[in-house]
Amino acid sequence: MSDVQQGWFWAMHRGEAPQPPVAHLLGQTITRVDPVAGELDADYVAAPAFANPAGHVQGGMLGAMLDALTASVVDATLRPGERVASLNLNIAFLRPAGLGALQGKARLARRGRNVANAEAQLLQGGKVVATATAVCMLVAAHNAAPAAPP
């Protein structure tokens, strides 16, 4: 097992550490991770509480799913004790998303020493409903604050 695969993300992915509460809120299930290709897929469930007045998924909830996707694909590259923080998230909403199942795909576009760039999209019924690009800061293990308990 590589040093990277000993980090928090991989412990969570193997079921050895709990998912963060936001993953439960968003109905997130990570279905595929390819650290070599820098890709990650996840399923989401848009609950009735996510509905806006028009009955579609409120954009902020889609934004939270896209943020989780981009941060997760970066998380998969971190060593034990390292953390990721989203610095910028640019979102494009392409069509209304209905309540229920959504599929997410993320790709690591670039990973430097201190910053990573990631891209993500959310699909529903095979159609892209929203996309995002993110800039993430990588926090070294010696600067990382301890994780808050769930």
C-alpha cells in the first residue's frame, strides 16, 4: 500500500474511518477512484429537503455536491495528515436537476506542491446538469489542524 493510500480518504474509502457528516447529508457514495488517472465517481441522492420553490434541486445543494467531488479527488492524492481546502469553486448550472439520484464525475487537472486544480460534473438521466472547476489549497501535515470530531 502506498503512503498516499494510508491517508484519511483511503481509510474512509475502505470503511476504516467514518464519512464526514456532509457526505451523509448529500447522500454521497463514492463508487470509483483511480488515483493514477486522477479520477473519482460518486453517486448522490437529492432529498426532498433540497427542493427550491420550483421543485428542482436548489443550486447551492448542487454546489455542495460539486465541492465534495472536487475536494474528494484531491483528497485521494494526500498523504497521512495532509488536508485540502477549497479556495475557489466556479459553477455552471446547465439544466434543472430533479430530486433523486445524481451521478458525479471528478478529474484532477493539476496537482502541484501547494495547489491543485480539479474539475467535476453532475449528471442526471445521462445529461449534465452542472459543472465546476475548483482551485484547492494543500495544507502540509505539520500545518494541518486536527480534524473536528463528527
